[in-house]
Amino acid sequence: MRGSDVAGQGMTVLVCTGSTGGHFFPALAFAESVQENHPKVAVHFILTKSVPFAQRALMDRHITSSSISFLPPSDLFSYRFLFALFKCMVAFLKSAGLVWKLKPCLVVGFGSYASIPAVLIASLFGLPVLLHEQNVVPGRANLFLSVWASRIAVSFQETLNYFPKEKTCVSGYPLRKSFEGLSDKPKPADGSRPLTLLIFGGSQGARSINEVFLEAMSMLSSEERLKFAVIHITGSNRTAQLQTAYRGLSMKSDIVEFTDRMWEFLSLSDLVIARAGAGTIFELAQLRRASILIPYPFAHRHQEWNGRYLAACGAARVILERELTPKGLKDAVMELAFNAQDRNLMGQAIGRFSKPNVAETLAESAWSLCDAKVR
């Protein structure tokens, strides 16, 4: 990207993404790379809705944004269909207005329905389009938009099977620069310190994981509980309740409602209990951490397919939410926590998914499309 002949003066890149962390953070990593290599290029985000953590991150980086709500119509011949059809028309008109006003040199879509209007409008205007797919099994939006895309980048080798091979490549998952240079080796658990468990449910939170984990810890003896320290990212307004629960269990704990410094907590952990979103997977891969993954059961089961793929590769222990019990989680924690060899093997297996400089490589790929358009 540094070697591009395009100076970037007065140019804009339009980034379309969802408002959950799994869609937003890889888009943010991409935008950071664009800003670093071409500071004169403006970046504008289209989000499905305005959420505090996304707005805060964008403002910190001087990135402008718009919110466009879009959901394909369903329930034909019902009032809901008519209402959704009206919202679709509004979304397309807003997207067309943005594209006309900003005149982007390219449009980059990171999935979610928010991408659909802007990508279709961009294609109509003859603008280059790059899509990035985060999950093993692609989302409906990216599958639909693949026909109009100039280039498609995917995170997993397995995902190549879902898109036209002539314009699809395996880029990996773009992580924020904060993850670069971190140690991928936890401190040795030699009995001189407790093993650190990190529990979190992603940007959508995970009340069921919180509750089942506490029940699982209550099944341990007091001596066993002393062997653990817990970092618990709640994703909800339950900090005080969880602090009380951990005090009752006499467990050393650090309770955090939300963090944008996940790299710090992952670097401290020995074993991670989390959802199976693509962002979580590649953050674990970067630091080679062993994990017990509990896929989010909704959103077209994307996380379940992610989890099944990792389990087949020996890269994670996976428990489906419908099969999640306190005893099952307690047994899984105890089996991995005190078997350093299994944790190391799992860390090595998931580490194979990690790729260096993905955000910069993806930005270079996008910029080459823009460069070709200018030429």
C-alpha cells in the first residue's frame, strides 16, 4: 500500500459494517491501516446502528460515521412486510445520498445487512467493492453481495468453498495493532501462582455463561477454588452482583463490565472461556491461548460452525449452549487447567490460524482496486 501511485489527496474510503464487535473491530483494524499508510485519505463508516463503544472508537480516530438501518423484507403481504419495504427504500436512498456526497474511491463491506444498500449502490456507480468475511460459514449479506464484489477476502481456508474462486483469497482476520508484539506464552503455572481464567461473552454479553460458570465454581472445593484467579468481563450491568458472588466463593477476581483493551486480559490468561465469534478466535490465535468456547446459538449459527471447525482441528474445546451445564463446564475447566501439555497443544493448534499484518495486507488489496480505478 505504501508503494501505491495514488497519492490519496481528497479521497474517501467507505466502510460498511455491523454494530457488533465481530463485524466492527476488523473493520476498525482495516481503517487504522488505511489511516496509517495514507493519512490524507478520509474514512467514513456506515453502521447498522449507533452504539457507544463503536462511536467512542471512531471519534478517537477522527473517523466519521452514519447509521443506516436495513433488514430485507419478510412475511409477504403483511403490515410488517410493508414497513420493512419502506425502511429498505429509505436505506437505499440514504446510501445513494452518501455515495453521491462522499464520492468514495472504493467501498469495503465487512458483512451484516448494513453493507447491502451501499455495496449495491457502489456497484451501480461502477465503484470497486471489496468484501471481507469473518466466519467459517459466510453470512447471508456477503453471500448475496459476492456477485457484485470486485474482490472477496476470507478469514478461513474452508470459506473459499462458498465464493467464486477467481476473485477470492484467504487474507486472515484483521486485528488491531494493539495485539501485535504481545507475548504468546502465558507465565508458567508452577504452583507459585493461581491459574488465571478469563471469561467473556463478546460485545453482546453472555448472561448464561456468567451464571453457569459461577455455578460450576461453586461445585469446587474451597481448596480447588484457591488455585484460580478469575478475570470476568460481564458485558452487562451485573458487576456488583458478580463481585458479591465471587466474594461468597472466596475467589480472587477482577470484574470488568466492558473493555477495549482485550489484549491486556488475554495476555494474562492461562485458559479462556468465551463465545466463538471470529474476533475471539483470531485474538486467541494471536496469543496461542487454550480455550473452552460456547458458541452464541443465534445469528444463523455462525459461531457454532466456527466452533465445530476449531474443535475438528484440535484448536479449542467446544460446548454447545444447549448442552451447557455447570458440571460439564466444571469438568472441562479442571481437565484443561491442570494439564499444561493439553493447553500447550491447543494453543499451538489455534496459533496456526494467525497471520501477520492482515490489516495492512487487506488495505493493500483494497487500495490496489482503488488505484486501478483511478488509472
